[in-house]
Amino acid sequence: KIVGFGSPNYFQNIYSRTRVLGDRSALYKYTNPNTLFVAAESEGDSGSPKITVYLLDTVTGKLLYSITHKDAQGPVHVVFHEHWIVYKYWNTRANRDEMSVMELYEDEPLKNSMSVSSYLFDLVTKANQTSTVSSYNPLNLRVLGQSYVLSTGLKTMTVTSSSLGMTANQVLVGTLSDQVYAIDKKLLDPRRPVKPSAADKEEGLIPYNEFLPIAPQKFVTHTHQVMGLKEIQCFPTRRESSILMLAHGIDVFFTRLMPSKSFDMLEDDFSYSLLVTTILGLLIAAFVVNGKVKKDNVKRNWV
């Protein structure tokens, strides 16, 4: 039986189609909007439940990828954003919630081995060449995956999304205690290494740990509870750094989130007077210098 499904937002804005690695090579995101995630639960050979995950192309019905989680059962909560998928299921053997993440990339060795500068050079020098992407002639798919242990139970899940897609993403989970907790996407990265290399450190990858940390400051609802929490919704704003979140059930909780902090806003203690003084000083200096230059030009012409 089907215990979970999800698909990407067809109208989402994707800021960058590539992921630059520490060695200056690049991975190209697989951003087919017709991709469908389906999780099905069945009984394994030993009688224990298992969950099989399928990625399908809804245009052709072609199976793109599948993976099986043994000793797992639903319900499966899913978020599908850009080229990555995060889904939660119950591990019956360990009696705990687990989260798995998949990132989808184009499996084109020649293209992936190119540096970003080489790719940009090709775009400029081959501007008149066009390429067609079709579900009937799909690109090869490369899937990176990893699983993590979630220390708290959850009942719903969503993802933050900004207007231009520049702001870092967070996965928002509604806990069994009717609170909202934010998990940074960088923690749910399938490329987190056990022993980071120099390239991994330069890329900013966090060392792998199967347990996702629970930080009190990451509770969006702080010490409040949203009684009967059923759903969490996020809405982009005109300001790229800000995202509006609405959690509702019996109670309603509304707040503003800034996953990448206020990079496009001035701080409250910003010195406007210093800014105005600096601008006026520059204008006066430009006026004085301009007058001196004119006088020097007149003297030089008379001489």
C-alpha cells in the first residue's frame, strides 16, 4: 500500500542549477518538475515490514530510481524541493523515527568533470546552440542518499522557500509535543563525510553523525505549543531573507523566519547619521576638488 508521496513545486524558483564542490568541479542538479516520489509499504521475506521508495516520471511512467528500507513502516512524511527529497519513516527494529535524504543530479561524467568557469565559457562561445530536454529522452540520473536518526517524533513536515531561492532552506517539522522545530538543510546532506578531506572542509561539509542534533534555539515556536497541530505552511515575501510561517491546528502560530539571517536588511542599530555625514562629506570634497581642477586648468591654459 502507498504510505506517502510527494512532488516538487512546479513554480518554484531555483537560484542555481549547479553545486560547486571543494575541488572546483560541479554537480548539475536534476530538476525535472515531472518527478514523483512514492513510498509503498509491504511485507518482507522475514515477515517484517519494509518500505520501498520509487521515483517516477509522470510523463512516461518510467521508473527512474528505487530503494528499499527494511524493518520500516509508514506513514511516510515527505518534502520534495528543487533536486532533493527528505522523508521520514518508523524503524520497527530500533523503535525510532528515521529521516532519509536523497539528492538528484545529472549523471553526465563529461559535464560533471567540467569546472564552472569552463561551463560558463561554453555558454558564451556557444550561445546560438540550444538543447532540448524531454521525458522521452531522459538524462541519466545520479542519486546520493543518507539516513539520520531523529530524536523526536513528528506528525507533519514542510520546507521553507524564498521568493528567489537564494536563502538557505530549512526543513520544518511538527513534533508530537505540538511544537515546530527547524532543521537546517546542511545537516540533511547526503555528502557529509565521516572523515572530511581538505576539499570537504573548503566546501563547508559537516562531519557525518547519524543523530541529528536537537538545539533548543531551533524551536520556532520557542516555549509555546500549537494545540492540535495539523499543518505547517510557508510563504515567501518580497524580502529575500524573510519567510512567513503559519502553523495551525486548534491554535494558530504565525511568525517570520530568516534561515540565512538578515543579509538584505540593515540592523536596528545601524548609524544612519554616520551614513548621511559620510555622503555629505564626499559631496563637499567632490565639489572642492572640482573647483580646484577648474582653476588649475584655467591657469595652465593662460600659461
